[in-house]
Amino acid sequence: MGKVGDRSNRRPVIPTPFLRRAGLYLGVAFELPGTILGSLLVGYLLDNHFGSSPWLLITLGLIGFTAAFMRLIQWAKYFGRQSDGSGSEKDDTAN
């Protein structure tokens, strides 16, 4: 028998596939707009600090939008691999 407080005899909690997928989708739902809104907020604050309105807001907004779009492409590739059942990256290099 284990000691009091010993967690070695406990079963690990494994999330169900539904909860795992829901967590991934929820992560995407917060990550993409968060990237854009975060860059706009930083641009706004920097513009107020430096008095360069609206140039840093526009520049960082475009950078944030581009970063969110690139991340969306990465998520699409990830979900595409998951749906075909491979779960790993394919080697697309020519031999």
C-alpha cells in the first residue's frame, strides 16, 4: 500500500477525444483574434506614447493580421493531418 498523499496509484486523467478537439478549437478561437487585437492594442499604445498616430497602429495591425493568417494556415494543416488519420507530418521532399 502507498503512503498517504502518494499519487502513484491514481489513474491518470485522459481527456476524451471530444474534449481534446473542443479544447483545440477553443484555442484557435481565442488565438487568432487575440493576435490581431493584441497587435492593434500595442500599436495604439505606442502611437500614444510616441505621438505617431496612426502609423504604428496600422503597421502593427497589418503585422498582427499577417501573423494570424499564417497561424491559421498552420492550424489548417494540423487539422488536415488529424482528419486523414496520419497524425504526423508528411515528407513532401523529392528524392
